[in-house]
Amino acid sequence: MIRYKTILIFFILFSIFPPWSIKSGQSQEMRTKERIISSFTGRVPKEWGEGVKGVKARLNTDQKVLALTFDACGGSKSLGYDEKLIKYLESEQFSATLFISGRWIDANPEIFKKLSKNPLFEIENHGLNHKPCSTIGRSIYGIKGTKGGGEIFDEIELNALKILNLTGRKPKYYRPGTTYCDEICVEVANALGYEVVNFSVRGDAGATYSKKQVKEALWNAPPSSIILMHMNHPESETAEGVIETIPELKKRGFKFAKLSEYGLK
């Protein structure tokens, strides 16, 4: 009887998770990675920065709409969680797009799970290890970037797959760690099916702005702006600046949207 139950359980598991389907998925991923490496090996980038060719920085609308985007980075000193900021957005029902790195997800699994279930927020890709996206291993802010098609693939796609496995939704947008990339990295991201998004308004300068500076940045944001701020530095004054400014922007007729609601240009 025990042997029969063991065989039955094995048969059920075999039906649900056939070994060839797992192998097939892995093979597809490897083929895609090999294709990326083959297609982009040997090319030398001409651009490096936050606004290289192909990077999107505005919403595709002329209406009085702003996109609040918050990064959750992944350095040793940037794995915190600004609960005050997020709770405010939730209480006031303001939509936002959250760009989250794999390192931050690993450090905050329960918080990530809760955020991903909130329809106010869309979860997007900030890279597996929050690396600048470079074809030739360039660095910025003391952070070494990716080097070669294989590392670019891992930085982008492995974090997208992590988010997919945890949320059931694959990201549509990718923002490089540190926001720096070259134009070849943009091409790789596009080939993998993602739009590369940075910003048109620097909202908190890596969570270093004072409350006054955050308020000035938000107050002066023109319609269709994508505003970059951070949700991983609770010690910063980002939350205070947001809380004091967004109600005033709302009175001026602005509304706040996720990136996917309008698309990019």
C-alpha cells in the first residue's frame, strides 16, 4: 500500500513538472543568452551616461500628468525601506512605479511581496545586482559595471525572471543600476523585450536632497515628467518633501500615473 502511494505521488509530480519542460525552459534561456553574446560581442559603445540613445525619459502625453518612480537599489548601505513614504502613497492613493534590484528583493522579501500585491504600484526591473549597464566594464560612483553580453544579459534578464517568479508578472521596463548605461546595453534590453527608462526630473539626487530641494524639484516638474526618487533610504528627507508637495501639485491639476498608463517617449 505504501509503495503504491509513493508511485502515485511520483506520477502526479511527474505530470505537473515534467523534466523535459524544465530542461526546455533552461535551454531557451541559454539559447537567448548565447544569441545576445554572439550578436553584441566585439562592438564598442560610443555613448555613456543617463540619456544615451534609446533611453526614454518622458510620458507619452501632453496632459498634466507626472510619473513618480522610486528606486530600491542594492548597495551595502542602500537596502533600507522608507515605510513612511510608501504608507503615504498608499493612504492618499497615489500611483507609482517601483524599480527594484535583485539585491533589495533578497534583503526585503516580505516587503517586496506586499508591494507587488498592491495595485497602486507596478514593479519594474532595476537590475540583478544594481550595476551600471556597460558593454566594456565602465564604472560610475565607484560601482563597477557589467562587461560583455553575458553579464548584461544576467543583470537584466535574471532580475526580470526573479520578479516574474515572485509576482507572476514580468517587468516591462528596465532602469540600469545608477541610471548609467551605454547605447549597446539599451539595444540588448530592447532585444530582450524591455524599454529602458530613466528620468526627466531628478527628484532627490540619490536620496541626498534636503526636504526643500525635493519640494523644489517636484514643484518645477513640467507635465509628462518622469520623476526619479528613492524608497530605500528611510533616513533621507525624500518622504517629507513628497508629503508636503504632492497635495499642492494635485490642487494645480496634476495627476499621478504609472509608466504603463501612458507609455513613453
